Amino acid sequence: VYPNPTQNVLNIGAAELHINYVIYNNLGQTMISTEVTSANDLTVNTSSYSNGIYFIRINKGSQSKVLKFIKK
């Protein structure tokens, strides 16, 4: 995920479109959950998010990866 820290846009660098992701705030509340169906789904508008630490869980089949990003 880049840029990190981010201000308005978070890009997900994924080579495949058959994934889904969930973004959580530091309290564990879901901010967004998306099934990726096009390259447009790999860009997240974070302008409405409060400054702080967030986590994104990227799922592909039975595999999952959690990454941390900062919103400034």
C-alpha cells in the first residue's frame, strides 16, 4: 500500500484483481470493505478519514495479509 503515510488517496499494489480488502480504524471498526473487480477498486479515497493509524486486510482465497498505514 502506498503512499504511507497517506493524505487523500491510498493505492493498493496488487497484481491480481481477484482479491478483497477491509480497512479498519485503530478501534477495529470497519471503514470500508471492497471486492476488487477493476483497477479502480485498487485506489481508496481516504480524505474523509480522521488522522491516525489504520489497518488493511487483503484477502485472496484462503490467504490473508494485514498491513498498517497512517493517515495524515
